[in-house]
Amino acid sequence: MALRIAIGGFLHESHSFAPRATTYADFVNPGGWMGLAEGEKIIGGLAGTSVPAAGAIAAAKAAGAEIVPLAWCFANPAGPVQDEAFERIAALLCANLSRALDKGSLDGVYLDLHGAAVSDSFADMEGELLRRVRAIIGATPLTISLDPHCNLTRAMVDRADAIAPFRTYPHVDMPDAGARAMALLFERIKRGKPWARAFRQIDFWLPITSQCTMMPPMSPVFAERARIAAGSDVTELAFCFGFPYADFPDCGASVAAYAETEEQAQAAVDALTGYINDRESDFILDVIPAKAAVGEAVRLSNSAKHPVVIADTQDNPGGGGHGDTTGLLAELIAQQAQGVVFALINDAEAAAKFHLTGEGATVALALGGKSDGAPLQVNAKVLKLADGNFTYTGPMGKGNPGNNGPTALIEVAPGIRVIVVSKKSQAYDQALFRHVGVEPSDCKIIVLKSSVHFRADFQPIAEKVIVAAAPGPVVADPSVFPFKNLRPGLRLNPRRT
């Protein structure tokens, strides 16, 4: 008889100090992703996308399981999730789970979670969601996939039979993580009892810009993780980087293991945390001020054969930024940079004006700056208009729908073009450029509002990548925020050894 598996998801990465909260409407219409869905709409809506649940669904189908879809949703990173949103979505997911049980017993449950969600009332939002799910399903096997930027908590580890974080940043293995979580669920069902587990938090924050698994210091950590896992009896050895913008005691990096015995799990956790702690100083961030970053990019671009890429890391929409600060753009104009395409400025009002006036028109307006009150006055020539609908093609988002709303390519100064969109979106895929008729490899300087995800699609074509610190809420050094609830002894920056 086929296994009966319930599948759902509730994903958000919450920045305690971001300029705007996350509402229920943000989950209903997230932009670039499927909106809040339940039942069979989940299966069709996620098919062919790169989200973890898509990998889990494919693995369940391949195993001949009966899939019982519950509810699934995502909202772009921003401020804490409002109570209304959490309660409505959690209630929907749990009600569908209860109805599923009315129709027959479940062999297992899989949930697609992020792990760094904070709501108004629950600092560990996923821990609370898992508490509610456990109250409904009892001892039924439950596994979850997580973004490695989760702030993993003891409650998450204890309430899930296994966790499966992604192992890459940029996250090019999201479906693989979902499939791995499903495989763990099948294994847990077959064994008939829970694994032993161990959990440990790391006492220093890992800067976002130092977390890319494509290069040191993070790449050797994952090589060591694989070595330890292969040489021990652990079922899963999970390393989570943390998202250092959430103001609660469990914010930060951690390691968890599931194994046959507690001793085995603890030994694996000890080995990996020891390796990371011994290399703390390797994680000291390497970010330069905007003026110096632009100067270096201009110098290199004069003789470069490939685009010089600047990451506008502190206004990363994928970390809670609004994607509309203009400090780096102003610096490019001041230094008269040439051959620039700036991606992107999130300004629906400006995009609407460009669409109203049409291609070829010149529009004087204050661009961007809605989130920080610092727009940039420009005379913008409208070069190209688009509807903002496209399909991602890069390694991280291939197959995902892009929906940025009315979009425009404008020129704000000689040699400086800007992609303006109507919805918040991280610039990590070359399809965003091609949608407005720009071939990225033809640019001299590419500016991207992203911290690391862009590297999957843009680093292969880049002469050099420069990470710049310009105004924005996703600060490279989060210790500047007025945290009030962190645990004692946590170091907000790696220390030199």
C-alpha cells in the first residue's frame, strides 16, 4: 500500500530592523513566486521550479507515495511577519492537516521551511509552527528542509525527526534539499523510531558576505562537513549559517546531527564546530566603501575583457532590503562611470511614469529612496519598457517565474543605465537583464542588489567581483543595530586570532 505523505510550506526570512513589516498580502502576492496556495494548486504551481518542495514532491512521486498537499507560501525577506499573517497561514496549514487526518492516517509529513522567520509574537516562528503541527500529528514522522541561513533552534531540532538544510550558497541545491528531506522521511518511516540528535550553537556570527560556498572560507568548511559525515554513522550532519539580523537569543550559526546514538550525533557535532571555531578569523568580512568600490571598478573596466561586477550588498532584497537605495548609483554618476547597467531600483511609482510617457521620453523625477527617504533626482531617458514577466535561467532559479511588474530600462547619465522594477526582487539572474534587451556579458560594469546569490550566474562572466558597502538595511556589520535580546557571550563579529 502506498505511503500517504502530507506536504506543506511556510517560508520567510525576517529582518528585525528592516524598514517594513511582512503582511499577509506579501504571502498572497509575493512577486516572482507562486502566491499562497493550498491543495492540488501546490503540485502544479511548484512543478518545474527550484524550490525545495518541488524536489520533495518529485521524490515522493518517484517512490509511488500518495501526496496530500496542505498549504504552501513564500514572502520576500523583510521585517517580522505580522501576527495576522502568521496566524492565518498557520491555521490554514493546520486545518488542512486536520482534514487530511479525517480522511485517513498519514505515514509522514514534510514541511518546506526557511528557518529564519520571526513573527510579532513568536521569535522562533518555525519552532511555534512545528509545535502546532506536532500537537496534531503526535509521533507521526516529520522532516523539514531549511535554508542554511536559518537561525536553527533547539525546538526545531527536537520537533522534527530530521532536518535537511541546503548545502550551497548561492542556493543551487534547493530541490536537492527537498528530495533529501523526503528520503529522510521515508527512512524514518521504515526504521519505526526516531534518531538520536545533538545540537550546538556557534558563539560568533558569520558575516553574510563570508558565507559563499563557492570559495573560502566557507568551501573548506563544507568539505570538512562531508568528510566528517562520511566517516561517522550520522544520518544527517547539518550546518546552518544563521541570519544575523534577527533580534532573539537563538540568532546565529549552529550545527545539528541525527544518528543512531546520542554519542555518535554529539561526536559529529563536536568535530564540525571545533573545525569552524578554529578558523574564526577566516570569516572576517571583506567589504569596501562605495566610493572606493566604484573607483576600483572604473579602473579595472578600462582594460577588462569581461564585466566588473559590484554587489550592492547592504540593500540586498534577499536579506530584507527594499531594493531602492541610491547611494551606489549616485557614486557611479559622480565618478562618471561608463558602460554601467545598474540592477535594480524597486520603484513602482517611477516605473508607472516611464510606462505612461513611453520609450524615448525623458522624465525628470526623484528615483528610488522610498525606504530610506533618500531618492536620487535624475533626468531619465526611457530606453526600453517591459511587463516584468520572464523565466529565470540561471543555476539558482532556473524554471522559476519572474514577476517584477512594469519594468523599464532607463539612462540616468551618459553611460549609466538602470533597470527599474515595480516589485522587490533580488538581482541574481541574467534573465533580468535580457528581459529588457541587455546582454550582461556586453556590459563594462554590472551593479547588482545582492550579497552572494548573484555569484552563481554572474561570477562566471565577471572579470572581478567587488562587494561594496553603500546605504541599506542589510549592513555587512550587523553589530551596528540596537539588538536587545541576543544571548550572552555571542560575538557579533569574528575575532582575530
